[in-house]
Amino acid sequence: MGEIIANNKNTNLRTEEMVVQMGPQHPSTHGVLRLEVTLDGEIVTDVKPHIGYLHRCFEKQCEAMSNYQQVIPYLDRLDYIAAISMEWSYVLAVEKLLKIQLPERVEYIRVIMAELQRIASHIIAIGTYGLDMGAFTPFLFLMRDREMILDIFERTCGARLLYNYFWIGGLSHDVPLDFIDRTRQFCNKFKKTIVEVNNLLSYNEIFIKRTANVGVLPADVAINFATSGPVLRGSGVNWDLRRDDPYSIYDKFNWEVQVGKGERGILGDCWDRYMVRCREMEQSVKIIEQALNQIPEGDVKSAIPKRIRPNVGKMYVRTEAPRGELGIYLLSDGSTSPYRVKARSSCFVNLSVLPEISKGAMFADLVAIIGSIDIVLGEIDR
Amino acid sequence: MDKFLTDILGSEIGSYIIIAILPLVFIVPYALFAVWLERKVSAKMQDRLGPMYTGGWHGWAQTIADIIKLLQKEDIVPTVADKKLHLLAPFIVFVGSYAAFAAIPFSIEYIGSNLNLGLFYIIAVSSLVVVGLLMAGWASNNKWSLLGAMRSVAQIVSYEIPTALSLLAVIMIAGTMNLQEINQMQTGWFWNWFIFQKFPFVFLAFIIYFVASLAEVNRTPFDIPEAESELVAGYHTEYTGMKFAMFFLAEYANMFAVSAIASAVFLGGWNSPFGDFMSGQFWGVFWFVAKGIFFIFIQMWLRWTLPRLRVDQLMYVSWKVLTPWAFVCIFGIGLWLVL
């Protein structure tokens, strides 16, 4: 495609370039992202992402809270598709500052919840990616199963999207009695759905044609841009914080980090990134099943002081959220509210590779590339 | 048909007007039904229910309610739009697809106009749609609409070639372009249908025709001109109310037109598949519409199963796959006829 542009220049055929504003209201920008796209016919010559339409002063708001606990609901609103994973980073940071030891049961429930959340989040990523490619049906199949996850969450903490479930030193509630049965039921059903979606979408010839060899992100570029999560692993870099910088009890389970292998095209193309998510869902099911078998009885709240007042200090904690590495930097001045909360957003970093990998692609490819990066604007703009 | 009507009405002009209006009487209820069917088919495939409340039984009145809603909508014309073209475009699109119905044989008696060049006429007149689409895209003064219009023109023009070539293969066997005569040649049991003759060439031509016709009516996997996730709504982004409904109606009318040609040319048209069983005036219409709806069902089936192709891949399919194979069909049938 780059050749076509070069040819046009060689033949002195001056073609007018068109600047198109893609977004903030556009079905494929997955939120209120605006892209300033320069088009030469159907070929993208330049992309400039403009962000900030969803800015909510998250970090400043955190400082205004009267205690540490009150920050958690704001965390939910970062990546609202994967709220549990957002909570976890912050809660972990505070707990490390306080040096709290958590009960076993809490850790197990947290892992199960976070992995359920990862599946729910990847369902959205994969489903809407299908929508971007014009395939409607897999999206609805996946959403049907996501409903089961949301029901589990609803029965546990009363909310379906923004949970406020991980509290400092434990959880807001214990899980309901039928939690284990329901989660098992979901796991069994979801294994079939993954096969169904693979048949319908992942290995569909048209889908492969649309996504293989498109938006190739080489491993070195991915590392230089500090990408993380499925975007990084899609380029073949074997890096997952759950294994490489273990937190909680992930080291107790038997699972594998999924990386892109370049099966259908060049390593690091959209299909690889997509497929990493598909396979991660299988791995998450695996982790959940193991955790369900081992989950102990016990308390879900550890003994923490009524007023949380960490010593003066700082803490940086990173966890593997569904979209990549979420880092929370916490600065405590010894008072009851955080002095500073800084979030290192994975989507923000991942989005920065977009101009790099979409130059010279077709316009339809741009949609495929945005979808494969899988951004949530709530986390980018904060 | 026209003779019969002239006898009743006593005037030729009156009968011609009725003949001209009859397809419209068919198209509107059909389009209402097809939109409802599309919703129900997609719902069935996606594990949903679809409309269930409006009208009582399985939401049968949903599309009627939609049309009433569209009628009430404000007709918005963008201030910078080319007003005349903007107004004219939906009508040209509809005329293009409606005019094709003039030469479609619904039964042994009923055909709007029994042209000797029926098939040729349909292919030619349905190209008018392209003009309307380009007008709509250009007049809206919207970059997205223009992109959609450019895509759809490129697509429809290039897919007309395999369409015409695959039909040409059948015309070579039939030796006529009169659709009524082509249908009469296929009378009898279903193995007399053209699709089962000169195997595999006509069958191949049928597949080529069907794929190309999908592209001509902008259905998935070739729905690139209105690619929802890329161009939002393509050329009809800036249309509201009844003008939008006209595009919609034209799309569904077009879907039936291409399905009707497929059934008339390849699947015996109004002929019953079982010889004399269930054949006759009324049954002719029944079989013809049933075959048309069957093809429309397949179009829906594909739409809710497959993703969308990219523009260059679309062109690749047309020029490097369908067109050469259409030539193979013509060559094969020609050789068969000579030998």
C-alpha cells in the first residue's frame, strides 16, 4: 500500500488528501476518542488521536477524599469494563503501605473475581472487534455469557458494572452460598462458547483476511512504546505480571501465558492480538476452576484499624489488568487521605502506538487496528 | 395480462397504469414483511427474541410502526447540502430498483412488460441506482457520505460485470433474453431448471451470479458502502424520515429484484418443482415469490454469519475470481453447445 503512495508521487499525479474527523461520536472508536485521519483515497497517511473528552479529574478527586476507602468507587470508573482489576491495584497499594496480611479466602475470591472480570472484559473486546469487522452474531453470543458473569457479580456485591467490592484489607461482602456452583456452571458453558466463537469468527476466512498482516506491531516497537497486556503479548513478548511479578496467589495455579505466534500472518498483527485475548479467556477459566477447587473457608475481612492512616511513604503497585499493566502510585503524608494517587494507564500507553502502526493502512484497517488495541476511554482520560 | 385488464376497463391507459402500480402493491407489503423477517431471522440466529410486542403475534406490526414513526420525522436537509440533488437522490435510487420490476415475470400471465430484451433491460435499468447513490453521497456534503458513495459506485460497477457474464452463460443456452420464454423452457420437473443443466457450468454461473448480486445490493459480506463501523451509515448518513425510508425500501426492493432474477433464470421462476402438481396461475405467483423469499432468507443468513470484506479484497473477488470464472462458464457452455 505504501507503494501506491510512492507511485502517485512518481507520476506527478497530485491527489488531494482528505482530513476526516473520526469521532468523538463514531461507532468504532470505542468511546469518545477523536482521530484526525488524513486519507489519500482509502489509504491512511496520518492519524492523530485526540483524547480528553472523558476527563474527570480522577487524580485530583482522590486527594480530596476524606479517607482511603472513599477512593475505591472512583477506581471503578477508570476502566469501567474491568472495574475489579482497577480496584485491585489501588487496594493492593494501600495494603502494602499498611503491611497487612490478608486471609487466604480473600485472596482466592479476589483471584476468582479478577479472572471473571478479565473474561467479561475480553468478551467485550472480542465481541466489539467482531462488530467492527461486520460480524454481529458472535458479539451477541458472547454477551449472553457475559450476562452470567454479571449475575454472579450482582449476587455478590449488588452491582453489575461498578462494584466497589475490593476493600482495603478484604472484601465488602463474602460471596453468596451458590457462588461456587454458579461459577462452575459458567465455566462449563463458557468453554463451549469459546469453541463456538472460534468457529464463527476467529478462524473465519474473511475475518482472517481482514486482520492478518494488518497493523503489524513488531516486538521491539511494542517494548519501546512500553505497551503491555495483550497488545504486548500479541507481538510475541512473553510478559505477564501475574507470572513475572507475582502478586496475590497467582503462583499457586497452573496456567500459561499466551503470546502471539504469527500463525496467520506476520507476528504482531491484529489477528495475533485478537487471538491472545481469546486464549487468555481459556486460561482464565482454567485459573478459576483451580481456585474454586481450593477455596478455603474463613473470614473476608482482616483486622485493620478503623481509620486507615498509613505511615509517611510511597508505594507503586502494578497489576495485570485485562488491557495491560495498571500501575497505582500512592503517596502518603501520614494523614487519613492519600496525598497523591497517580494511575499509570495501560490503554493510554497502548493507544500511543496507533499512529505508528496505522500509517499506510487502508481506512477499514484503521478500524481493525483500533479494535485490536482495545481501549477504554475512561482509563485513558481518567 | 394487459389484454385481460383492457377487456375489463375498456381503456388501454388505465390497464397500463394498473400494471405499473401492481408491483408497488407487491413491494411495500413485501418490504414490510422482509424487514420483519430480517429482524426475526437475526434474532433467531443470535439467541434473542426480536420484536415480540407490537401487534400482538411475534411483533408482526413492528415495521408498520417504524414506517409511521419515519413518516412523522422532521425532514432535515443539511444547510450546506446541494438541495436539489439531495432531494432527488432517494427517488432515483428507488426508480432504479422499481423499474426492474417491469420485466420480472411473476407468473405465466402476469408480467409488467413482456420485453424481448427483458434480462438486458433489468441489468441496464438497475444500474441507475448507482447514479442515485453517487448523488446522495455528493449532495450531502459530508465526507463520510462521499466515501460511502465512492465505494458503492466502485463496487456496483465492478460487480455488474460478473453478474452480466454469468447471466450471459444462461442466455447462450436459452437463446433468448425474454424472461417469460426462459421460464417456459424450464417447465416440468425441477431437473428441467437451468441450474441442473450442463453441469457444472450453469451451477457455477449461478454461484457467481448469487455472490455478485450480494455485492450489487450491498449485503454482507459486501456491505462496504454502508459499513456501519467504518462509515457510520455511508451515503444515507444525512437522510432522515421518509427519504431515508426510500433508501431502505429501494434496498429491499433491490434484494427481491436480484432474487427474482436468480429464481427466474436459474430455478425455473414460476414453474412448480413437481411438474403439473401445484402449477397454474395462482401457484405460479406463489412459487415465484416463494423462491424469491428463499433467496432473501439466504442473504439474511449470510449477513448474520459473515464479517465484512475490505475494499481492495472486494475488488479482488470481483476481478480476479468471479470474472475469470464467469468466462470459464461461458467458454464451457459455448464448447458444450458447439460439440
